[in-house]
Amino acid sequence: MVSALLCSPPSWSGAPAPVIAILGDSLSAGYGLEANESWVALLEARLANEGYGYRVVNASITGDTTAGGLSRLPGLLARESPSVLIVELGGNDGLRGLPVARMEQNLRRMIELSASAGTRVILAGIQIPPNYGQVYTQQFTRVFPALADAYGVSLVEFILDGVALNPEFMQDDGIHPNALGQPQMLDNIWPVVAPLLEAVEAAP
């Protein structure tokens, strides 16, 4: 199920608040968590606390792949016209052993569609266990920084940095972070989000 977090009211000028959209999978959909515990909800709170007048739209679906995200992106761009799009997808591609080249193509197309719509992109990188061998794992991991370099988009190198290998931060399935891991996820993302928002607001 897609959820929409409306974090900030319209500005005093009467213009609608700019949008940050998250296009992700279970890591962003809040799998196994209360609605106010996910890193997306924590992002909403931090934006409000620090005076950013953004509305957060969470278009994340548990189990989604880059192909699913790509199919949904045009509608999201048309409906919300986000200033910033955080793409947190690819983990399910990797866990299912889907072709890395196809994942890269899907992410590349998402970046291009977003750029055409005037939306700034943040790629949230993910790493996977070596279930499909070292070559596949290395190819997978290289996709995110390679695309960020090629298109000049912002990159969160590993959204689960400091979380994935800490059992205190993980649910019993060993795949999904628990509520204790969500603040660390936000801490991994915020240093990329904040400068981009400053750049967006400074742009003519």
C-alpha cells in the first residue's frame, strides 16, 4: 500500500508546499513498524523542526523492484511535481537475482524522467549479501555510484550503513530494520538531503 505523508501545510503565501517524494520498497514503506517510527516519518519531523516547508509524499511499496518503481514514476511526477525525489529501490532486484543491467537501465530511466520534470534526484544505495556470487554482488554495488557520477545526482552510499550488521537494529527476519534502526537510517540520508534542499531553495 502506498502511503502519503503530508508533513507541512501550504506556505503563508498560499502557494502549495514543495514536495519531497520517496519512491522505495519496504525499507521506506515502514515494514513491521508503526507509522511514526519509519525513517520517512523521522524525516518529516526533522524537516518541520528545522523550518523546511516541504510536504513529504511516501510512494513506497513493500516488495517493489526498480521495474515497479519505474512503472509508477510518471504518475508520481505528474501528480505531485516533486522538487526532490529519493529513489530507494534495487534491494529486491538483488535479493531475487534479477539482471543487474536491467536494474541499472530502470534506475537510469528514473533519473532521466525526473530530470525532464525538473525534479532533483537522490539515489539511496543498497548492498546485498553475496548469495549470487562475488561477481554479481560487485556489479550490483557499483551501479549506484556509477549512475550518480554519470548524471551528477546526489548519492546516499548505503542507506543501511551502521544498521544492517547490528542485530539490535534489525527485525527478526534479518532483512528489515526495526524502530531502533530508523534514526540511523535518517542520519545516513540527512547529510545528502539537507545540502540538496539548500541548493533547490537557492536556485533561481
